[in-house]
Amino acid sequence: METMDNSAAEQLRSIIERIERLEEEKANIASDIKDVYSEAKSMGYDTKIIRKVISLRKKQPHELEEEEQLLTLYRMAIGI
């Protein structure tokens, strides 16, 4: 089995610790987002629709237009 020199071991330890900190921050942010969705729901908003709006806002206008056209086409094809 090979061993790492001290410099490489310290570098690896640093990387792992950074990832662990970021994972913790990510978990905290996910919890905060969940809290905001709960707040929105308690105010009477539909969280499923809020998630859809957020998803739509991330897309470029041409992507939205293409998606809408395909959705219309598929709806017409199945009669809804």
C-alpha cells in the first residue's frame, strides 16, 4: 500500500473539510428553503405552483416558448 507525503495528506484533509462544511451549509439552506415553502403554504399559496414558477424563471425566453409550443401540441394530440 502506498502512502502520501504530509503535504498531499494535508491538501486532501483540507479538501475533505471544505466539502464537509459546504455540505453542512447546503443542508442549512435546504432547511431554510423548506421553511419558506411552509410559510407560503400557511399563507394560502400553492407551493407546487411556486416551484413551477421558480423553474420557469430559470429558463431562457426561447426555451419557454419552445416548451409551451410542445405542450400545446401534445395537449391537442391527446384531446385536452
